[in-house]
Amino acid sequence: MTMTLDENTRGIWYCQTIPEEQDFLMTLNRLEEGHYEITYRFRYYNSDDPFDEKDRKSWYRAEGRGKEEEIISGVRKALMLIGTGFTELLRGDRPFDDFMEEFMKQDFVHAKHIH
């Protein structure tokens, strides 16, 4: 399973749940007006290499209907059960490229170029 980041992405949340051992990442995507999909995963580190293929990941997906603000409020309430210290990036009315530029500047984001 993977997370899709595209024009339909409305929000991203991240938290290191256990330092040096585990993190959490979630995306909120709009499927159509009033219909949303949440995809999230817990990643359990094998090493400190962010591209370690031996890292274990537990994936989950859910769909919900309602207003975007209600869905985001529900996400925030659910995340309070996991812990504090979440990074929240909301798209709002920004162009997707501006949103992704902010995302790529986050400390938890790692990218590599493959030719």
C-alpha cells in the first residue's frame, strides 16, 4: 500500500511515536466533494536509514463522508489518542505545488532521486 499525494490531497499529519523506533504518517484525500479517504501507516525502524527496505510498516485506510472541516476535526480528535507532537500540514486554498513545497521542507521528509 502507498500514500497518494496529488491534487486531491487535503492534509498530512506526522509524528514520531517512539523516538528512534517508530513513526506515524497520515494523509487525507478528497475522493469527491463530501467523500474523503484517510490513509495512514506506522513505520517500525530496522535502522536509522530512512530508505531501509527492512523497516516494517502497518498500513490502514478508511473512508468518510462529511464536510472537510468535520473530517479534519475528527482526525485531530483521533490523533489525540495516539499522542502529542504532531506536525499538521493542511492544504487549504493553496495550489498543490505550494503545499508540496512546504511538505518537502519538513524534517521528517526524505527524498532521493532515482535515474
